[in-house]
Amino acid sequence: MRRGEEKRQSWCRDCFAEANGRNYQRNHEREKARLLAQTMRNRTENRLRMISFLQEHPCVDCSESDIVVLEFDHLSGKTADVATLIADARRLFEPADDIEPVAVENLD
């Protein structure tokens, strides 16, 4: 199904990938610029989401709220570094989904 629509796509995955590949080849510079802009938008949005998360979650030990001195203490299996999750601009970062359970702690 297409995003937000209740009907199915009219092309199979292989045909869709082939058409996208031809479009990319014909419009290489435009597509490259579009993808770079999208990457920068997603990274900016990911950073803003992380800042918001830290502002809403002070240190669990001392209640420090200065985000410059806060760090994450992973309480269970760590899947990736937070910086990697933020820089992964292919998708938007969801702190509650991507890093829970964690405790925010003061570096000092």
C-alpha cells in the first residue's frame, strides 16, 4: 500500500526499483541535491528531538538539567551509540523507542 492510501501499488518492487534507478540516472544531480537536503533536515530534526528529550529528563540522581553535562546510562542492552542514532538520517530518531530504557545522568 502507498503511504496514507488504502489502495495497493500498481508496480511490483522490482519494477518500482528499476523505474527509480532510471529516474536517478536521468536526474542524478537533482536527486543528489534532494537527498542531501533531506539528510540535513532529518539530522537537524533528530538533534532537536534529542535536545527536547534531555530537557524533559533531568539527571535521575541529582536532578541536574543542564544538557551539556548529561549523558545516557543504558539500563539494558545497548543497540547503538546515541550519536549514531541521531546521525542516521534515513529515519527520524524517536528517543522513547530508540534508547529506552536509559537513565539520564550528570557527568560531573
